Amino acid sequence: MSTKETNVNVGGAGAKSEPIPFMQRLLDSPLLLLFLGVAIPTLLYTLWGVMEVVAIPLAK
């Protein structure tokens, strides 16, 4: 059985394998959540800082 599939035994012996939804796989991965929790704010604050620097008027 691969990591993307699970056995769901709802109807008895003839159970089908269903793929695990993407969001469930995402939320079940603590290292990926840690990476996203660090990377997304870093990118947003860097972008925000660049926009602030660009918005500073030039001195005459």
C-alpha cells in the first residue's frame, strides 16, 4: 500500500482503496508545516520591506 492510498472498509469485504486528499496529507506532515510556517512569513515580510524601501521618496 502506498502512502497516498488507504483502505476504507465501509461496505464489507469489497472495499476500494481511495486516495488520501491533498490537504489531509499536507496537514499530516509536521516538517512541511514548519517549513511553510517559516517560509511564508519570511517571503511576505521581505516583499513588504522592499515595497517600503521603493516607496521612500528620493532626496534632492
